[in-house]
Amino acid sequence: MHWKHITAISLVLVSLSGCSFTDQLVHRIDINQGNYIDPIAVQELKFGMSKEQVKFLLGQPMLIEVGYPNIWYFVQWLKPGHGKAKQKELTLIFDNKGLLIGMEGDFEPGTKFFETIH
């Protein structure tokens, strides 16, 4: 009789803790959405770059608002399989000639941002 009690208690404990324990054993893929914002490419951005040059470095922006074609939004969202979601944003501002004049968001301009373009 004693082993039946131990078995029953073991089964109850396993069933109660099973969800939290086995969750880490199950493989979950990383989910990436939006732009991949390469920090090295962001460091290469320079004041006065054309929109074409910026597209070559970073790719197509996630959003260009109608009525505000000189503001580009890059958004990167990453949810690791067993971690918390992280979002990074980069906003680039161009003048009316289509030249880069500023950037905002989760990335800092590179040390050579204000150097002249050759």
C-alpha cells in the first residue's frame, strides 16, 4: 500500500509542476518582425546621404507616412523563443532635397556622422 501512496503523490506533483518545467524543454523559435537594423550599418550613416544611399545601407524602411515622405521609420521586433520581446526603432529625417539631416530612436549616430561624404 505504501508504494501506491508514493506513486499517487508523485503523479500529482508532476502534473502540477509539469507545465512550467516542460515549457523550457520545448524548442521555441525566435520570431523576428520588421526591419533588421544592423548597428554597424547605422554607424556608417552620414549627414547629407541621399535616400538611395541610406536604402543601400539599411534596406527599405518599415514605414514612410503619406504626407511626410522625408521621415522614414525602421522598426525591429524580436521575440526570443523563451525570452521577452524587444523592440528597437530608428527614425531618419531627410530635407526636401532628399538628404539625411537627422536620426532619432534607439541608436546613436556614429562618430563620423558629420564628416563630409566623398
